[in-house]
Amino acid sequence: MISSNPFTPQSGWEPKIFGGRNPELEIFKSNLDDAANARPSHLVVLGEWGAGKTSLLKQFKRISQENAFPAAFCAISRFTEKNKALEAIHLIAEEMVLGFPKIDALQKGLLDLFAKRKSLSNAQVQFTKFLRELWKALDTKLAVVLLDDTQNLIEVSNTIDILRAVLSSDDIIKETRFLFILSSTPAGWAAFIDKHDPVGRFFRKRLNTENLKELEVMATIDMTLKGTGVVFDEMIRKNIFEYTGGHPYEVQLLASHLYDSQIEGNVKPQAWDSALNSTLKELGRDYFEYLLSKASDREKDLLKILAEEKKPVTIKDFTTMMIVGKRAKKFPIANIKNFLYRLEAKGLVKRSEGNGFYIPDPMFSEFIARFALE
Ligand SMILES: Nc1ncnc2c1ncn2[C@@H]1O[C@H](COP(=O)(O)OP(=O)(O)OP(=O)(O)O)[C@@H](O)[C@H]1O
Ligand SMILES: [Mg+2]
């Protein structure tokens, strides 16, 4: 019998097998010890879309609880400029009340500490009171709070500054022991620091959810497949890493499509193309269409060349290609440099010293090569 698909291609779904991340887990564990025995140093986890922030935070929650420290996971929804920081702080408090075990009964009393009509300056006072009361109710040596997707607070960016002010106030430092772990996209975090520079100095420790390494991807896939009755051919396993570069979400999605194309439990090279195609279409809907829409038509012409070349291309090579050969076309050659720099600023291409420009995500590159219109 073949088991149902064990892969988890969904934002926020914890993988069946959590791969890699050993240094990050070690850092967290030692942070936890320091927080319990000395002083908490609050952490920020940075990562792009689908890089594994939520999953890492959930591992942190598990480790905290294993060590007898209660932990609350708080998913932060998107706020707009019509919202106030107090509303965001209130949401965080609500999520904390729901997230910590045994706090339910006290919930009402704790949240009554918030008078929503009050002005912004009160958010700080109210959150301080809340943390002190919550701390008493928790009755622990250390409590961990995981705030996922803080980039959603960007329109009420002073929320993070309020959090900083509260956590660095004397009362809170003396009377409580909370360890906060935030996650954010790098761009979101850069925007906070830009607007409120003490934030960057306060949340000093950063972890990045980079792509998984080749061996980590292989091990994750093999262990996820274990006991399912499905085996991936060697070429398929190699290709998964080559095409995804170890991007966690892409790995799960591609592996999930491959799994679904098993014949008698085997996934052979002939299954590759159609699974890749389905994966690219889904990634297009999820994200790549949006990414590509950031490029102008001229910029798309250049992206297409990069996608076909599959290696870095210099400005000089671009210019030559536009003049002679199969890609020669009417193109404002003098502006190639500007177009490329703009693509770089939009995060669509990267520049490698001396070698020119390239598309960092091989899957996005493949998407362009197959689906971007002429
Ligand atoms: N360490 C890991 N090992 C294996 N799979 C992982 C790992 N981390 C994340 N994944 C998988 O990758 C996908 C994305 O993970 P996750 O939702 O944690 O990322 P995220 O950075 O929070 O994404 P988003 O930008 O959508 O919030 C999920 O399908 C998850 O199961
Ligand atoms: Mg997430």
C-alpha cells in the first residue's frame, strides 16, 4: 500500500521531517539557557517567502516546552494605516493569552487591562501592565513568546518600537522573564530599523532561514519517503536540489508533485517534466507572477535572456547579443545597465563580482524560460 502524500507544500504547515537548521536550533537552545539563567536577549528570524520562518518558530516553541518553559505562538495578521499601534499590541496580548497553557481562565481579567479607546502613548503603559500580570499568572522561570510575520505590522511600525520600549523598561526587566522571538521578511525588518533605529540595536541577534544544503535536502526527502512505499530515482533526487537550490517551500511542492506521479511506488526520470511543469504553474500563481509583474517589458527581455543562459551574463555580453546573433533585436542598448540595476534593486537579479548578472532562484529562472511571454 502506498501512503498518502507526506509532503507539506503549504505556507505554515510544519514539515513531516524538519531538515537542517542545526546551527539555528543550537543558537536558540543556548539563548534559552542564557535567558533562564541570566538575561533574555530577544531574537529576530529573517527569511524570504516560504523560507521556513514559521516552521523554525514552531520548533523553537517545542524546544521551549521540552525545557519546561511555556511558549506562546502568535501569528500576526496584516494591519493597515487605518489601524493604531494599540490595536496591534492588543492583538499580540490576545494571542499570548490564547497561546499560553493554563491562562484561559484568567483571560478576561488580563485583557481588561486594555482600554482600546485610550491614546497611543497608553499602549506602552497598558502592555507593561499586561506583561506584569501575565507573568504572575504564568508562574514559571521563563516564558517564550514567538511573534510570526511581524512585517505585517509595517503600517503600524511603532508597534515594534513600543515592544522594544516595554521590554527594556526597568519594571519588566526586574519583575518578569519573557524571551521574545520575532520573525519577519528582511525587507520588512529593514523598514522597521529605518524608521525606529533603536529597534535594530535592541533586537540585536538575528538568524536567517537560508536555503537548505544539498545533503540536508536529500536527507529530508529520504526520511519523508521512509515507510511510504514510494522511492524517488537517483536522478530525481539530484534534480530536486538542482532546481530548487534547497528552497524549503519549493522542495516540498516539487517533491509533492513527484510523489503523486509514482507508478507502482517508483518515481522515474520520465515523471520529471510533468511534475516540474505543475510545480512551476503553482509557484506562478503563488508568487512568481507577482514577482515578474515588477519588471517592465524591457526588463523582462533581459530576464528572459538570463533564464535561457542559466549563467551570469555581463553588460557587454548583453549588448553584443542585442546587436548580432539569434537574439538581435531593436533595443535601447545604452540603457541595458540601468535596466539591470533596476532589476537588481527589485530583487529579481543578483550581480556576481566580475561575472555579470544572474537570476538567484533557479526555479524562478525556469519559470521565466518556460512561461514568460515574448
Ligand atoms: N527545515 C525544513 N525542512 C523541511 N521542510 C521545511 C523546513 N522549513 C520549512 N519547510 C517547508 O517549507 C514550506 C514553507 O515553510 P514555512 O511556512 O515555515 O515558511 P515561511 O518562511 O514561514 O513562509 P511564509 O513566507 O509563507 O510565511 C512549508 O511547506 C514547510 O513544510
Ligand atoms: Mg510563515
